Amino acid sequence: MAPSTSSTVTLDINGEKHTLSVDHRTTLLDALRERLDLTGTKKGCDQGQCGACTVLVDGRRTVSCLQLAVAAEGREITTVEGVAEGGRLHPVQQAFLDLDGFQCGYCTPGQICSAVAVIEEHAAGWPSAVTDDVRPEAGPPPLTPEEIRERMSGNLCRCGAYAPIAEAVARAAAQARAGAGEAVA
Ligand code: FES
Ligand code: FES
């Protein structure tokens, strides 16, 4: 008997379970967009280069065009449709709106998902490639424009809206720090 080329999987997306049969080659991106009508996540390059398809898998940034849907079973997936909380925009979404962190908007869902994770990664003390002092005891480095640019560098914007995108990330990060009781830079 020929081996099966499809499987039934249950995906946990934005707190809801979705059970569907997928070809084993189906990417998470195509499952989201083509099977579940979650079209907020965008397809740009379809080869892991542009970041338009970024979602959060167990809180970590993931380019969904390189993740197989069958490998995402049992993980917590958050798409741009799921980052708002309690009917209110996520602070990152609000900052993008307030500071015009987009032009055509195509890259924006991926930028927002990345920014949500960047702020959490930074607060948790994760260094980046431009962090001077990477010792754990040094704590999170200042979230300088250079740090933001490096940490967001996996998300390309063909419109070149990088300046307001970086400002929006900085504002949302400052709000998160203020909310956590730290001084706003
Ligand atoms: S569509 Fe996935 S990285 Fe470009
Ligand atoms: S806003 Fe158009 S690609 Fe980024």
C-alpha cells in the first residue's frame, strides 16, 4: 500500500482549534491562507527571505512559508488576527497606526508579529548581533534604533517605511516597559 501523503491535524490558532486534512507538503502559510481564510498573514517571497508571512509559534517568530502545517500541530500559533486583546488593538498595532508605520500595508502583518516578539525577546534579555555586552548579568541592552533595526531586519518593506516602523516599535516597547513598572527611555 502506498504511504499516505496527507494527515489530519489540529492546529491551535489564536486560541481556537482547527482540525483539517492537509497534504504533508502544505506549509503553515498556505494552511492559514488557503484553508482557514486567515489571510492577514501575507505571502511575499515564499522562500523565507522577506518576513511577510511571520507568525508566532509558541511565542517565537516563525516564517510560516518554511514551516510545514503538520509540524505545527500541538504548538500555539498566533497570527496578526490574534494579537489584539479584549477587543483592543495591541500596543504595537496602535503604534503602527499612530505613527504611519506602513504605506501599502502588505508587509505590515509580518512586521507587527515580529515587533510583538522583538519587544518580548528584548525584555527577556536576549542579545542581538549588535549588542555590545552579551553577558547574561548585563541584562537587556538599551533598545536603541540600531538594536531595533537589527532585530527587525528579517522583515523587508518594499515601500521603505522603515523609519516609522522603527519608531512604532520603539514607542510600543517604551509603553511595555512603562507597563512593567520601568522608567520609559
Ligand atoms: S513569504 Fe515567507 S519569508 Fe517571504
Ligand atoms: S508598507 Fe508596503 S511593503 Fe511595507
